[in-house]
Amino acid sequence: MKSRRKFLTAAIAAGVPAGIFALLSGVQARAKRQQNPQQPKDDDIRPPKLDPKLILEANQKEIKKNVEKLFDLASDLKAEVEKTDAVQVLSMAMLRKTEEIEKLAKEIRTRAKG
């Protein structure tokens, strides 16, 4: 029984400092890697950067097109609403137009935000 205790005591006495040493050397190695980041290689394949001005122009064109379509849909919906009686329920076509108007409005908003 005593020899087992001596063995375990010796193993722990040797293992704890070895574990701490291994932990510290791992931390130091990571710190060195962070201080010396690898330089990007010339053979890296990266897509060319897009010109922000071109992106903004494309967004502007798309916004204008969507606003015109939105205006047409809203005008059609207004005409249909004026034709129906206040007592009748809205038709499915009118509901589809309202959903399309909502979808276009959301798309215009997201494009305007950038």
C-alpha cells in the first residue's frame, strides 16, 4: 500500500509541473503565431473587388424600376377597390396585388438601405 502511495505521489509531483510546462509552451507558441501572421500568398485566388459606385448605380436603377411597378400596382388596386361595394369581401386578385405591393415595398426598402 505504501509503495502505491509513493508511486502516485511521485507521478503527481512529476506530472503537474510537466503539464504546466506543456500548457505554457502551447500558449507561447500561439502568441508567436499571432504576432507573426502569415503574409498572403500571391497565388491566392480572390475575386476582384466590386466598385461600390457601380453597385449603387445598379441599386438605383432597380429601385426606380420597382417604384414604377409599385405605382402601377397601387393604381390598379385603387381602381379595383373603388369598383367593389363596401359590403363585399375583397377578391383573391386584390389580395394577391396587396401581397405583391408589400413584397415590392420591402425590396425597395432593403435596396435603399444598401
